[in-house]
Amino acid sequence: MERVPILKIGGVLLVSIQIDLHDQSVLALQEDLAEKISATGAHGVIIDISAVEIVDSFIGRMFATIASISRLFDADTVVVGMRPAVAITLVELGLTLGGVRTALDLERGMKILGQLGRGRDA
Amino acid sequence: MPPRSEGPEVVPISGDDDVVRVRQLVRTYAQQTKLSLVDQTKLVTAASELARNTLIYGGGGFARVEEVSDGRRAGVRASFHDEGPGIPDLTLALADGWSSGSGLGLGLSGARRLVDEFELDTEVGRGTVVTVVKWKR
Amino acid sequence: MTADAGRAQSLTDLMRTEAEPLIGKWVDAVAALLRGRQTRSELERDFREFYAALLPLVGNDGRDVSGPEFGDIRSLLDEYSRARVRAGFTPSETASSLFSLKRVIFDLTENSDDPQFYRQQRAFSGLLDALGLLTFESYAQARDEIIREQSEQLLELTTPVVKIWEGVLAVPLVGTLDSARTQVVMEKLLEALVETGSEHAIIDITGVFAVDTQVAQHLLKTVVAARLMGAECIVSGIRPQIAQTIVALGIEFGDIVTKASLADALRHALRREGVDVVRSRAV
């Protein structure tokens, strides 16, 4: 089983998914992220799925789960780079991401986290 | 004209890796049949849901993937076979179960929405076969 | 039955020995019919091929033209009919090309009173009728294909996704929306969001006269899909009748942003982009 690497950039944890996700990798990623957020005190998590060709209900649920976990540590989650075909399929599948924030690309994802962070400090 | 089938391929489903393998195989067939990118994605996603059902609820089994034609258009057919407990309540199994958090609901009903043809053959105590087809638009 | 040895001549023999003058007359007849829209040499080239393919079939009454012995003539006629469609000939003109051969042959043989010869002619006439019908079918098929191609091209033409501002795309939809067309447009729009890095898209339906449940569903799904990608869609220009349909169908537009006009939608999008539009001087 391959593990998805988690990078730390400033106060943000970046997860860039570049592999065809096994269910076990999904579960491992959730655990790794929880530990990493708690250890680093990150204020945001970005999941980059621009390389992901399919998101089924199991992977889709991971986004919501990660967002909930992050929230417990007072961190925000943004999913970036979802492909059009994946988005259309998710809508047809009937899957909502449970209010997870999304952005077109990494740059905009960072911007959103910045704005949210400022809002929290104010 | 009899339906043209090209090299049906069978993959066992007995673990996590196999779900990924089924996805990759279905994608290969979908690309070969020249389904549009959106249709490829829909079919592969449906296959992923169904393969996981076979693994988790059917206790494992196998998937069969092939190219089909009805004389006018080409398509990809994928079927998922298990010898598990079967599905006692079909209506419940096919209802949208996402909100209640049960995995089975969205798996079956969601997969059905992603394909053009969906057939479910189940017998309690004997097993389940789900067959889906996606036609080229 | 044996015919008078001196006069006995099969149609095949006649067509073989008289090939050149027959083809010549056939070309003349059809060229006159088409009034110069096709040159004699073009016709002659085609008809020579037909003639060669027809010869071995003389004696066959054409009751079953799906057989393997008809393979050659079928593919020749199919090609011929398709070319005719593209060149703008009518189906009657196309089929007449074959029927004209009948007259040419009958003219040559009208003085014969040999009954066997008569039977051969009648069979040949039936064969040409059957082949004439084949050209009709090929013609219709080719025309269907052209219509399909054109409607696909039209789809491309009538559904442009345009960038109207940095970060703002617009799709002005015009005419009747069917499910297939809506799906194509929506996929194109989502692709364009990624390609141009736009966070706003305006779907303007001012030019749309009717919306059914399926189309409304596609619109809705597109808006939701765009949101999953991190972009916002605004639907503008909903006509009163369409608004009524949407309500009557019980379609929930929910929290989707709708604006009365494209201008309002653009203003909304610009505000969200953080762009202020002000006049350069007070009016």
C-alpha cells in the first residue's frame, strides 16, 4: 500500500494525491493527517486532487471526514483542482462533500485559507 | 447481428488492490471503446462502487469486463459476481443511503445513475450478480 | 424451350456486343436529364463500372439483392448515391440514372418477338427497379448522416463559451434546449472554467423559449458541479414562462444565484471578483 505524502508549507498542510487511491491508503491518510495537524498546529489543509481521475463515494467521504477532523483542531480544509468529469460524476452519484470548501487550483486554495485565517484572528 | 464481444476479461476481487485493478481494467476498456471522458469517468466510478460492494458485502468474488455492441453502437459491459449472502431487501438496497451513512445505499443506487443499463440478480444465501453497460454516445 | 437458332440471342450477348453504343446512349439520356450538371465524361466513368458489374447479373430478376453476387454493384451504387447527395442531386435524379438504362435497352430490342428474350428483359427490368430502390436507401442514409453531422456542427456554433472579463465566463444559450445539447454545453463550460481559471460563469438563457424537467436538472447539476470545482455559476435571463415552468415542475433552484439580465449577472460576478465599475466622471 502506498502512503500519500503530507507536506507542510507555513501553517498549511498540503496533500497532493498522485496515486490511484486504495481504500487502505484513504484510511491511512486520514490517520496521518490527524496526527500531523495535531503535531504542527496547522491552520489549514489543502487536498490537491488535480491528478485524480475518479472520486467514488469512499474517496468522497474522505474529504468530509478530513474536514471534520481538521475542524476539531481549528483548521480549515480546501479541496482543490477537481476535474470537470469528476465533478459531473459526483453530482450524478448524488454525493455532496458535506460543505467542504473547494477551489479551482492550489493558488486559490491558499488564498481562501488566508482569508479564513484572517477572519478567525479578527 | 449477434452482439460482438471482444475478449472478456475476468479479475478476482478478494482485496483492496483488486478494487483498484478493476477500475484500471474498466478504464482501459472504456478508452478502447472511445467513450467520452465524462462517460469513462462515470463508468469507472460505478465499477469502483460495485467492486467494493462485491468485496465488502459479497465477501469477495470476481468482475468480468468486455466490449459489447448492439449493432448500432459500441459499449462496455462490466459484471460483478459474488457468492455472498445476497440482498434480502432490494428496495432498501437501491434507496439512496448516503444521508443515513450506510455505504451500500449509495453504492448501488449511485452506480445505477452513472450507467445506461443496470441489472441486479440476487438470491438470498446464493449470491449477487450486478451487470452494468455504458454505451458510446 | 428452344428458340429459332438464327434469331436466338440472349440479352447478355446483346449487351456484350452492343456495350459501347448502349453505354453511349445511356450517358446521353442521363446527361440530358441532369441538364449539364454533370459532365459526360464523369457519367461515362461511373456507368462503365456499373455496366461491367451489371453484366454478370443479367437474368437475375433482383428479387433478393442482398446476396453476395450483388456485392460489387451494391457498393458502386452506394458510393454513387452518396456522391449525389453531396452534389445536391435529388433522390429521383439519382434513381433515374439506373432506370434510364431500361429505356435504352428496350429501344434496341423493341422489334424482337422472341418470348424468351422478352422474359429476360422483364427480369432485367425488375433487377434495375430493385437496384434503383437501393440507391434510394443509400441516398436517404447518406442524407441522415449529413443532417447528423450538421446538427453537431451547429451545436458547436450555437454554444460558444466566451470570456467576458478576467475570471468571468458566459454561455449565452439560444433556441430550444434538449437534454443532449444541454449536457454538451455544460461539459464545455466546466472544461472552460479550468482552462481559463475562471471562478465565475454566467449561463444566460434569455434566448431559450422552453425548458423541460431534464434540461432544468442538467442546468442544476452543472451549477452544483461547478461549485464542487470551486467556481460559481449564475443563471440569468429566465423568462417569465420558464420561471413558471420551473416552479410548476417543482424544481428546486435552491441557493443558486439567479439574475434578471446578463448585465445584472456580470455586475454580481465583478463584485465577487472584487472589481468596482465606476463612471469616469459624474453624469
